[in-house]
Amino acid sequence: MSSAAVTTSRGRWFRYAVPCAIYLLAMLLLGSWIIDDAGISFAYAKNIAAGDGIVSQPGRIPVEGFSNPLWVLVLVPVHWLGLFDPVITPKLVGAAAVCAALVLVQRALERRTSSPWPGFVVALVLAASPPIVIWSASGLENGLFLLLVVVLFVQLAERGRRWQLYAGACTAGLALTRPDGLVFVLAGLAACLSGTKPRDWRAMGRSAGTYVGTFAAIAGPYWLYRLLRFGLFWPHTYYAKRTYVSLSDRLGHLLAHPGELVHKLASLGRGIAGPLGPLLLVATVVAIGVLLVRKRATTELRVAALLQLLAVGAFVVIDDDWMREYRFATAAIAMSVITAVLAAHALVATRRRVTIACTVVVAIVLVGFAPRLARFATNPTTPLADIERQARRFNAYADTLHLKAGSILTADLGGQLLTSRLTVHDLAGLCEPAVVRTLKRGGPIWHYDHPAFSDWVFETIKPTFISTHEFWSNVSALEYDARFTRDYVAIDAYRDDYVLRTFARSVRSGDFVRRDVLGPGSLEQLRALTFSPRPEPLAIRVGERFGLVGPGSDATATELVAAAEAMRTTGRDPHRAATLLRRALVKPGAQRETVMTKLGESLDEAMRNAEARAVWTELARTTHSIQIAARLEGDSSAGIAQRGLAEYAAKRYAQVIETSDIALYIDPRAGQALTNKCAALCELERWDEAVPLCELAAAVQPGIDMVRNNLAWARAGQATAALVARAFQQYQAKQFDDAIRTSQEALRQLPTSASAANNLCASLNAAERWQEALVACSQGAVAHPEHEMLRNNLAWARNGAAVAELTRRSLDAYRAKKFDAVVQLSKDALAIDPRAAAAWNNQCAALCELKRWRDAMPICEQAVALAPDSATANANLAWARSGATTGSRRLP
């Protein structure tokens, strides 16, 4: 072999190796991350390998809960061999598929363009493309899908021997890898019709027949099995996820809203090449048009453009995905890059300046990929490891309760299916036809009014545990059904602020357990369990090690808290926020209560419920707040409101208000809690607070008599408050008769007013109208037994009446000249009320009559001290003094 040939061979392998190395290095940045959805495919592959059939768990009903049957089948033999690892295996298979695609596209483009550079540029861009790297390393089918798309491109571009056979097999593989892969059948048919002589219908028929026959022979049996076994044309996951009735409905929507179509195309462009992407798509279309006009469009360019058109069309038609970084755009990105490079090569092959400009554009695109990949790597979407950790938590709950069998209703499925020993019911509906029938009613819309779904949950499956968060807490609305409060109690739950912000509804997310599986102290045992904290993603650990991820070690507590808030609000990364807040706690000057509150909120948002409870419990030891009390509550807002009703019946109105505040923190429109607090405020006559709250209660619960009555009560109380205040001022001014009349008017307007009753009672007592006071005070005390001042005034009235009766009897005895009886009766009156001036005066006079002058002197002085303006008291004092010196006698 000549040295030139060796050099060429080395150069070729170098060009093959560099993109693969870039891809593998980028893939390593994601560490052990696998998306939770991939766990569903892994679980199905495991069950198929074990002979249990197409089921999510052994013993469950067969449901096609995956949309990637070919990927599942690829993993089945690995399970047979006992070599499957949920992280290593899918990453190795995905990486092998991507590297094969990178090498294959380079070889094909080198042959078609007679230049190594177009293929090398394509491979470089795809190797560094965040969507390609991320989703091929996610455990999903994207790597396999990319390889099949590239193989199809090569077969249609080169059209070698038996290409129809290979293209048909490849298209069948695409259709079995993902439902949208079916669209590529059109590319093969177009190639069959254009790859023969014009009007050679027989050749066209043979070519198309071979192609379609191969496709049908491979994909047909599975499609037929699906129709016969499940009665569905598409996988069950399609019906669980769709947001439109049909494909024609979706197309009609896009045509009616061209702005949405343009927005999605622009978004795809940014996914392909960052900010330059939309311009790149437009430039590619223009370039292809120019080449077609000039008749310089090569076969490979035409094929690439057709595949790009189909792939982009499929991406646009598919519903938007929540998982970030263009999970469904693998084929669109690959074919857009290939088409753009081929078009650029055809246009600029002889133009040096344009070639340099294209090189600069490629460099800019490649540089722009790094930050995107880093952002995703530091906050990856729903890691399988997180849900496996959640499944182990529920396994620990079940072990603590000594459950031999149990079940869980949750929306995060992959890690649960792989790890849980409980029966897993899928709240998202991917593996649960009952959810699609009841919560979506078989259509594309999630329904909030879903009695059939609630019956399925509370009467049919009765899950031992329920775990919800964010969208799923909102759409399931479990707490809005009274049976939830009856049957379940929270292990760890929190008000979901995401739902409050996004849907303006207040619900709790978290972990719940059926009451009937709990024994004495069981709930406390579950809450006391501790679990290992979630480790940081590899990208963050590496970034912190080399100082690439901020804030740095010298950041202040204030800077760390600000960074954490940014992570929660704009970065949507509560895990990272929690880490930063833990660092802030040990910094000098940290406001501990504020930082710990934010830490608890971040851990709740990250669904790290057990860690969050430890934070809230520690906070509760030093801080009392409604938020903390609500977070540590086990009951729903409805259950808490029922407690408030019991407290109201016991007339513990202050406790009713606190209990209602906890319920209203969880759900600000909880009707029963609003009613309870409204009534309690009315009982306490806090009218200015009661009126707006009662108005809100009436708005939330229109048509309920009790609510309307409470509102009328509050408004009447507010109107009566001015009379109550005036009566109190008259009482303080010792205008007791006026105070009595004003209080009586207030009671005519609002007979239930405790303050008016108390004012009337006190004024009658002060006016010494004891019999009237007894009646008024007794009525008020019976109506308001919790009113301490009324109780005291009633005691005053009783004592006053008793003293008045003894004083009257002592006067009768005095007139009958029974002076010893007068002395005793006066002493009895003074035992009740030591400040009864009349009793002191009567005793003084009786002692004088008995000529007990020395005994009379201090008694008479006390009578004058209590009633200095009393002429009788002063005269009796003078009599006592005179008697003590002369023995003279004077009638009182």
C-alpha cells in the first residue's frame, strides 16, 4: 500500500473518530441521567422477556403503554441474557447507534459529493447537537431513530442493488420505533416512482410493490396484532397524550393559526442551530429553490430535502412536548443539517469567500451548543433515579405498615415500575385505559369535572398510597371529592404554588396514605422515616470542582439566596435552589427563618417530601406561622374545616379562626373554612374583618342559607358597632341611663350582640337597677357563655341584688328595733360586697342604738369613706362621735 493511500485511510478514520469522540464526551456530561419515561420501556421489555406479555407489571391487564415497540424489542434479548442495566445498557446501545449514524453519513456524503468535508461537517454538527446528544443518551429510542433515518437517506440517495427491499425494511423500522416514523413511507414511495424511466408504469409498480411489500411484511404483523389485541390503530400512549381529536383536526388548527405554525418552525430552527437556526432554515429553502431552477439539485439533495420536509412536517404536527430540547425533532434536525450542508456545498464549491462564511457559521453554531447542553446537564428532565428513589420511599412506607400487598396512584411511572413492589396505577394514563376513559373521557381534553374518574379512584382501585404534583394534582382534583378527606391523610403534603400560579386553583401535592391501613402511631412512624438526600447531577459536581458553576465558595448568604430564587423562578431547578439554600444556612448573617422557609418550599417543589418535612419540623420548633402549620398538616382543607366546625360548636372561636386560616392557606376558596371563620369573627364581633370574609364566602358558595345569614349577621353587626361604641362612652361618663337606652337600641337592631348585652348589663348594675340587671345579664350570659365580662357582670348583678335584699331586711329590722339583727344582716351583706355603703351605714346606726360607741366609730367612718356625700352617713358618724363623749342619742 502506498504512503498516500495510508495517509488517506488515516485521515478518513480521523474524520470518523473526531465526531464520535465529541459526541461521547458530550454524552458523558449527562452522567448517569436517564429520563423517567424510558423506565416504562425498560419495564415492558423486562416483562416481555419474562413471558408476562405486554404488561406494565406482572398480573396487570395488557396495555401498550409505550410508543416505541422496536426499541422495546431491542432490549428484550439483553434481559434474556441477564445483562440489562437501566443506565449502562440503553446508553451503550444509543451511543452505538449514533456513532454508526455519524460514520454512515460521512461515508455516504463522501461518495456522493467526492469530498470528505460535507460529511465531516454534518457529523460534527450532529455530534454536538444538544437534542441529539441528550435524547440519544436518555434511554429512549432517539439514537435508533437517528440511525434508521440516516440509513433510509443513504438507501434512497444511492439506490443500490435491492434498495427497495432495504428502504422498505428501514421505513418499517422507523414506523415501529415511533408513530411519526410512519410518515417516511411517503419518501420511499416517491423514490420508487421517480427512480425509473418516465411512464414506465410496470417498473414503477415492481419497485413500489417490493418496497411496500417489505414494509408491510415487517410492520404489518405488529400493526395487525395491535388492532386485534387492543382494538387501536395507534399505541395507547397516543390516546393518553393527544391534545387534538385527529390528525385532520390538528392540521386544520395549524392552517387556521399560521402564526402558531411559524412560531413552531422558528423554534425548531433554534433547536437546530441556536439563534441562527431560523435564518438557516430559510436560507436552505432559498438555496434549494435556486438549485432546482438552475437544474443543479443532485439526487442526494432532493432526497435529503424530501426527508427534511417530511420530518419537519411530522414535528410541527406532533403536539408540543414538555421535556425540553426537542425530543421529537431528532429526524428533523438530522435531515435539516444534511440538507443545509448539501445545499451549501452545491452552491459554494467554487466560491472561496462564501465557503469561509459557511465555516464561520458552523463554528458559531457549534460554540452555541455548549451552553445549552450544560444548562440541561445541570437540571435534567425528570431523572429515572429520582422516581426510583420515590419508589423506594413508598416501599419503605409499605414495609413500615407491614403491608403484604398495596398499591400506589402516581403520574411518574418509569422508576416506579422498575423499583416498586406495589401495584402501580398510572395517573397520567399511559398504562391505564381507565384514566383515558374517565379523566379524558376518551377525547383529547383533560376534564376537571370527572365523577367517573373519582369513582374509579375511591371505589374501584382504592390505592393504598397516592402521590401527585403540579399538573396532575390540578387535573385529578382529588381533594375536591369528599371521599378523599374521608379515606386519606397526608404523609407529606404542601400547597402547590405551581398550580396556584398556572391554573389559579389551590390544591395540595405530596404523598397520601389510606386511613384504614394505619394503626396507632403509624402515621408518625411514616413521617419519621429518613431517606438519603438526592445527589447533585454530575455536571454540577464537575463544574463546582473546577469553579465553572456559581455562586462560588466566597458568596455571601444574600447572594446564595438570590441565586436560589433565580433557580426556582427562571431556571425551574428547585433541586439546585435547595443546594444553594443549604449553603446559605451556614453563612454568617443568614436570616435563618427566611432561608429555611425557602429551603422547605424548594424541597417541596422538587418532590423531596421527606427532606422537606424535616426542614418544616425544625422550623416549627422555633417559629409559629400558618404556612408551617399547613405544611405539617395531615388533613385536606376540607378535613381541617370539619375540625373547625367542631371547635365552633365548642365555642372556641379563636381556635376556629386559626384552624380556618390553615385550611385557607391550603385552599383560599375553601367554602366551609370561609364560613367557619366568618361565623367565628361574628361571634367575636370583629365586624370589619367579618364583612369582607363573609362576602367572599357568599361568592364561593352562592345559594346556601347559612352563608347568606352569616353575611347579614356581619353587616348588621357592622352597622350596630357605632351604637355599641356610643353606649360604652356614655358608661365611662357615668351617664348610665343614657347608656341603658343606647344599649337597648343596639340589641333591638342585633339581638345577638354580646357587646351590647354586656354594656346594658354593666349600665344597669352601675345604676343599681338590680332586678333589671339580673334579667339582662342572665340572658346575655346564656346567649354568650364564653363572654368573660358578661359572666363577671352577671356575678355583679347577683351580688348587688343579694346585697340590696339584705339591706332592705336590715332596714325592716331597724324599724322593728331589732338592732342585733340589723348588725348581723349588715355583716352578711358586707361579706358579699365589702363596698356596700348602705350596709356599713345601717350597721353604724344599729351599733349606735346599742350604745356600742367604740364599735360604731370605725364602721361609721367606713360608711362615710364609701359615700362621702351621704347626709345620713355623715350624721351617723357625728352621732357615734357624740355618743362616745356624752352618750347622747340620735335617730338615724
